[in-house]
Amino acid sequence: MHLRSLRLRGFKSFPDTLELKLEPGVSVVVGPNGSGKSNVADAIVWAAGSLTPSELRADKPDDVLFNGAEGRKPAESCEVELVFDNEDGGFGPELAFSEVSIARRLHRGGEGQYLVNRAHVRRTDLVELLADVGLSGTMHSIVSQGKVEAVLASKPEERRELVEEAAGLGKFKRRKHRAELKLNRVGIQVERARDVEAEVRKRLRPLALQASAAERAERLLAEIGGLRARVADLDLAAAEARRAEAEERKTASGIARRRAQTRLHTLLAERQEAEDELADAAGRREAALKAMYRLQSATERLTLRREGATSLLERLRADVADAEAVATELTDETLRALELAAAEATARARAAAAASGAGAERARAAQERLAALERAAAGRAEERLSSLSTERRELEQALAEVAGGREGAGAALYALGSARERIALRRESSATLRERLRIELAEAEALARRTDLTPQELELAANEATAAARSAAHARDDLAARAAISTERLAALERSLAEREGIPPAARKLAATGTPLALSLLDVVAGTERAVAAALGWRASALVADDAVAGLDLLRRAREAGLGSLAVLVGRSPSERVAELAVVPLEELLASRVPAVTAEGFGYDPGRGELWFAGETAEAVLLELEARRRELQSEVAELARAAAEAGSAAEMAERQAEETEAAYAKVAHLRSVRNVDPILLRRFGACADRLDDALLGAVAIAVRLEEPLRARTHTAAERAGTLGAELARVGALEHEARREATQANERGAAAELVRAQLGGSGQIRLLEVSERDRAEVEREAQALTEEAERLAREAAAASESARSAGGTAAETARRTPRLDPDLLRRVLGGAERLDETLAIAATTASRFEAPLRARVDAGATRAGDLGGRLRELGAAEVELRQAVEDAAQRATEIEIELTRIEADAVDARRRRDESDADPAEGEDRAELVARVERLEARRIQLGQVNPLAKEEYALEQERLAELEAQRTDLEASLKELEELRADLAATVERRFTETFAAVAAHFEEVSETLFPGGEGRLRIVEPEDEGELGIEVELRPAGKRITRLGMLSGGEKALGAISFLFALFLAKPCPFYLLDEVEAALDDANIGRFVELLRRYADRAQFVVITHQKRTMEAADVLYGVTMGGDGVSQVVSRRLPREDAAAMSA
């Protein structure tokens, strides 16, 4: 594998595209000073990934761009491409191509790009790729005159670094350094995990005790809860049994009450039906009586008419017989005398009939007035009966309302009575408590009058002092142990920081002399180390100088000492750079319009189009370690102060514990004497007094509430009694009014019958008279009726006399010849027909009279029966109403009892719910209550427990398990890191030994070439201070003794340095070697030896030599000439030289 071509565009003095074809062997680039031949070497270094402008002979990165000249514009970009021949697969299987192109581009003011085979890659990838083929970051394959001088001035330790770099140990040492840094961090984490685990283990013991006590208390509470639940269940079952029994009695009482009410309603309905039936019966009897009276009157009149008709018929028959027998026996005078006597008798009969009619009229009027009076009395009786019925219903409704109010007042009175009983029980308990507190207060005050402490107080003080002493000693030891651990951590961390592993050698060496390092000037907040590393970038490992002169001096010192690349910040603090970049969340990074970084180490500069990631850089690690160091410093100082204070506190606590123990030992035998704070007892007594006052007030309130309720109950009872008596009185009055109405109706019907017999008809006008007037009217009607009857008898007698006289006259007249027998026979026929008609009418009337009389008698009998029934129903109504009231009273009492039972059941259910446990077994309530009291006493003996201790203990155990797992993982990681470090150390040592042996062998071989007749060797030497072994170069020129490199002449030193560098080349082959005027300090003889050396190894390596020595051109296979015109643009011409041409040139 070798470098096949080099293509440049826009780089320094090569603005146009230039491609140099290189071949194996020796290629020599010649040209006058300032022609740009060294720019070819800079292009190769730049393309290999160099970031230090000083390595490219530039002040800033953009200086590698063509800056323009007369007639030529500055280049906006540059590009350098290295094309390697990869036929042998030197770049590995990942790049299995015959050619591999390595390119780098840079735009003015923008970001650079790295390409491998035209594919964009990261610089890190490019550097690692070149390091694998020997083109590492220090580029030992590119040697300039300054590097030869650096080898001459180097120390043994620095030469060892060159050998290590040639052996490719840089990545292994970097890995080892990262492993050591990680090992340090993991070690700190392991120690921290162990400390935390120890602290958790210390907490577990008291938590275990607390959890055990809490568990015992929980078991006791669970058992107590189960017993209380069982007691509550028994109480609830008893209450349910009492409730069932009361409900049965309530149901029975309700049934009895409903039955009584049903019977009462039935009775009232029956009474109403009886009253209605009585009214109907009275009406029907009155109607039948009226009809019967009218029928009797008609019958009597028919009888009178028939009697008259019969008499007339007999007279007519006699007249017909006489008329036929007697023709003219009587004279006219006799007839006139008879007619005169008949006329006088008729006149007397008419006068008697008129007097009888007048008397009958007067009697009829009197009977009419009497009937009107009786009807009016009956109406008033019915109105009174209706009023009494309404009053009775109102009394019944009022009695029902009073009964309801009495029931409500009774229930409320019972509830208040129950509450008062409970308050009385509370007062009894309060009185007992007050008496006990009074006795204890007297005892406590007696003890308080003593001037010394009580034994209990001394015991408590001794226990507290002993516990405080133990706690203080434990805190002191713990703080001392923590302080020692933190001090050890701080020392280890400071050692790691002092090494500054990962910082470039030049910055590390110069920082050791006192030059400030950018990292050391930052005060980074914990957690922002990666953000700061991302913000600073390469500046994090730079040195800081006050001005440019001091900065340049630092660069010169680094160059002279051969320390490699170095960056210096001039006149600007690194904190300013950190402050310029904003810290944003990762998701907002790409949206930022100004340069910004994230806490994870990502960075973005939108103006320059740059994105980067700090990663696990040495600078970020050192920043983290520095932040941790500051934390540890503060922690160590704080722990030291706390440990000192804890020591003083522990000593003081121990002295106090000894004093209190001694004081308690003197009075330990008096410990059984009880001692209570009198102030606390007074407070308890005051609380008990306030409780008693409150209970007394509650009793007074209950009494005040009971008085109106009791008065309401009493008033309701009296009102119920009054209403009951009034209801009985109204019932009796109602019965009497109903009887009076019946009697009035009967008397009215009788008066109407008499009136009808007297010939009265039409509607009777009702009269409003008093009872006294009614009696007078009744007496008057009776007298007038008797008088009418007398006058009727007299009229009947007069009529009879008149009929007799008239009959005599008629009979005499009939005997006269003037009577016509035919006429009399016709009259007789009519009289016979009249008699038959009257007989038929009388028979019909008599036939209707019997049913009417039966109806009247039946109505009277039914009215009597109904009146008796009503009296019986009235008495039964009073009894039923009393039964209903008694049933309501029993229901009220049962409701009160049920209320009490419900209160007991509610209390039992509340206790059951509050227990929140499964009921225990057992049926004896007293035994269960005794067990509850015993368990409560045991629970009280446990004292106060931490209810969360069990959960805290479980959490701490989980945390301990997690910590153990974390510690185990960290210890495993620590072991792996130690193994990795040991493996890397062994690898470094082995490869260094192998490489050093090869370098030493090649050095001896090269020395024989450069020092004919002489020899050279490399020797391992001990370091002057602690550190790694160094390499000493020893040479023996011909005729001289072996001496160190520094003891030789200038030319011999240069040849020795070249020998050492060639030995490195040969030990670690590279694709090519670039030698930039390394022979400048040699004379012609030594240059000849140098040329011979190039020729000797030209078949084993590709050399690109930049020189202006003619003798050096002898080794060239291809010669490249570089010139520069007036426009500042370099031009290159090439020529292949055969061996004979090279020899001619040397001649």
C-alpha cells in the first residue's frame, strides 16, 4: 500500500486543481525558498485531519485557503485528496477497494467536511482509519526539520511516547485512560452505594423493631376489632330479636286497632242504616196510618150512607105497599100537620147539624194546629239530630287528631327521656372521673411540693440521657467514618485530576508549570459538564494567556520541547465562550437561531452549519470530576465540622448520662411512687368540669324540652277524655233526639188521622210555637174534639127525629091517593141499586183496611225495634272508640320501644362497621367484653407505635435489595473495568516491548548505515520522577566511545535523530513517509549517507522528500520541481529520473 496521488485545489498557493502522481520509491520535491514546496507537506498533514493551525504554519483555520493575488480572487473553498493504492487490503475488510480516497474540504467561514471514497464521514472516523494504517494523529510518518530538532531536544520519556505512537498504543492508552476515569467514577459510585447501603442497614434495625411492635399492635387491634364486631353482632342480634317481638306486638296491636276501627266503621254504618231505616219506617207508617185513617173515614161515611139507603129502601117498599093498599085514607089537613111537624123536625135537625158541623170544624182546626205543631216538633227534632250527628263527626275527627298528636308527643318525649338517661350515665362517669382527678391532683400537688425530681423523672431523664449519649456516639462515629471516606475519595479524585489524563501533552506539561488551563478557570454547575464541553470544544483543553505575546511564547516553548500541538486562548476567558452559547432542550436544539448546546453534549451553530457532540471526552470527564471535587471539598469540610460538633456533643451527652444515672441510682427504690404533672391534672379537671357543665346544660335543655311535650301529652290526654265524654254525651243526645223525632212523627200522624176523620184535607201549614203553646193546643183540640163528638151525637139525634117526622109525613102522604105507585116503584129500584153500590164500596173499603192496619202495626213494631237497636249501637260505639284509643296508645308505646331498639341497633351496626374486622367466635357477651378489656390493656402497654413502620420497613428492604443489586452491578462493572485496565496495560506493555525491540533492532541497523564503522543502540532508563520508563539513545561514531545523543556534535546529533526516526519508520511501516528538509543541518558527506539510507530502504517504503539540497536529489525516482510566479501561484513540474541520470546529477 502506498500513496498513489495527491490532488489539491484552493489550498494555500495552489488555487487551481493540481494532481501529483506519486509512485513507490523516492519522490523528491525541490524548489527555491518560498516557492510553496512545503505547502505540499502541509496539504498532506491537513488532509489527514489536523486541527491545529500551527502545524500548518497558519494562525487560524481559514488561512489554508488561497488568499488571492494580483488578478486572482481568494478561494472560497479548498480541497485536498489523498489517493492510496489498496491492492494489499491494508485499510481492512471494511474498505475492500483497490483504491481508497481520503479527502478534506473547507469553505471559507464554514464547516469542513471529511470524505472517504467521496462519502462523508466524521473526523474521528477518519483519524481512526488513518491510525490503523500508521498515519496517526501525531503523524510520525511526516518529519520536518523541527521534528528532528524536537527529537534532539527530547527527554527519554518523550522518546518513549514516540515509540508508543509508532506502536499504535495511543488508542490503547486512551482506552486505558477512559477506563481509569470510568473506574474512578465507578469506584466513587460503589463507595457511595456502600455508604447508602450501610445507612439503610442502620435504619432497618430500629424499623424492624418498630414494625414488630406495629405488627403486634395491629394483631391486637385486629383481635379487639373481631371481638368488638362479635359483641356488636350479639347486640345487633338481640336488638333484632327485640325488634321482631315488638314488631309482632305492633302488628297484633295494629290488627286489633284495625279490627276495632273496622267494627266501629261497621257499627257506624249499621247505625246510619238503622237511622235511615227508622226514618223510612216512620215515613212508611205515617203514610199507611194516613191512608188507613182516610179509608176508615170513607168506610164510616159509606156505612152511614148505606144505613140511610137501607132505611130509605125499606120506607120506599113500605110506601109502595101502602100506596098500593091505601088510596085516599088521609086528609089534606092531616098531611099538612104531618108535613109541618116534619119541617120543624128537619129545621131542628138542620140546626143541630149546623152546630155539629161548626163544632167539627173547630175540632178539625184544632187537630190541624196540633198536627202542625207535632210536625214542627218532629222537624226540630230531626234538625237537632242532624246537628248532633255533625257534632259527633267533628268530635270523632278531633279525637283522632288529638290521638295522633299525643302519639307524636309521646315518641318525642320517649326520645328525650332516652337521651336524658344517656346523659345521666355520662354525668355519672364524669363525676367518677372528676373525683379520681381530684384525688390524683391532691397527690400530685403533694408530690410537686417536693423540691427534688421524682424517681420517674430521674429514670426518664437517665434513659433519655443514655439514649442521647448512644445516639450522639453513633452520630459521631458515623460522621467520622463518612468524613474519612469522603477524604479518601477527595484524595483519589485530586490525584486523578492532577494527572489530567486525556489532555494534550503540551497543555498538560505547561499547565503543570503554572500556566492556567481553560478547564481550571471554569466553575461548572453539576449536570452541565457535557454542555460546557460542547460549548468549548477544543478550547476546553487550551491554555489561557493574558496577551498574544505570552500566548506565542507558550507555543514556542511547546514546539521547542517537542510537545506536539497546543492551543492558547488570548485575552479571553473560556467562561465568555460558555456564556455565549445558550443551553436549550434537545428537542429545541435544531429550532435555535443562535449557537446553542444541550445538557447531553449536543451543539448546533446554525450560522456555520455545524452540528457536533461532545461525547465522553476527557474534558467533559475532567469537568465532571472537578464538579465532584468541589462537592467533595464542601462535603469533607461540612463532615469535619459536623464530626467535631458531634464529638463535643457526644462527650457532653456521656457526662450528662453519667450524672443522671448516678442521680437515679440514689432514688431508684422510690420509683413505685406515682408522679403526675399537677398542671396537666388541673387542665384535665377543668375539662371534666366543663364536660359536667355541658352535660348539666344538656339535661336542662332536655328537661325544658320535656315540659312542653309532657304538657302537650297531658293536654292531649285530657282533651281526649273530654272529647270522649262529649262524644258519649252527644251520642246520648242524638239517641234522645231520634226518639223525640219518632214520637213527634207518631203524634203528628195521629193528629192528622183525627183531622181526616173530621173531614179535613189539604197541606198542613207548619207553625212555630213553644212547647207550652203546644200543650194548650193539644188540650184545646181534645176539648173541641169531644164537643164535636157531642154535637155530632145531638145532630144525629135531631136528624133521627127529623127523619122520623119526615117518614111519618111521607108515610101519611104515601097513603094518600096523591102518591103514584109506579113512581114509588121506580124510586125503589134506584134505591136498591144505590144500596148495592154502597155495599160493594163498603166491602172494598173493609178489604183494604186490614192490610193498612197491618202495615201501621208493623211500622210501629219496627220503629220500636230500631230504637232499641240504636240504643245498643250507641253503647257499642262508645266501647269501640275506647278500644281504638287503647290500641293507639299501645301502638305509640310500641313505636317508642322500636325507636329505642333502632337506636341500639344503629349503635351496634356503627360499632360493627368501626371494628372493620371479621367477627370472632363466642356467644357469651360478658366474656367477650372482658377479653376486649384485657386486650386493650395489653395494647396500652405497648405504648405509641408507628403505624407506617411496617410499610417503611418493607420499602427500606426493597430499597436495600435494589441498592445491593446496584452495588453488585457496580462492583461487577468495577471488576470488569479493572480487568479491562489490566488487559489494556498488558497490551500496552506487550506491544511497547515488541515495538521497542523492533525499533532498537532497526536503530542499530540504520546507525551502521549513517555511522560507518560505528554503532548505536536504544536503552530503557528509569524516570527521574514517578512515571513511565524512558528511552535513551546511545551512539558510538567510528573511533569514539559510546555516548548519549546530547553529547555528540551537531551533524552527529542530526544523523542520530534521523536514525531514531528511521527506526520508528521501519518498526511501524506506513503507506508513505514525508521528509521535509530533514537533512538541512547535514554536510555533504552526511547527506550522502542520508541518500544511501533512502536508497537502501526505497524498496521497503515510499518516501516523499522535500529538499533544496542537490545531493538529496540523487535518491529521487521522480523529481517534482515547484516554482512560484509573480501572482503567488505555485506551479509544479515532474520528471522521472533513471538511475544514471541521478548519478550524473550527483557528479
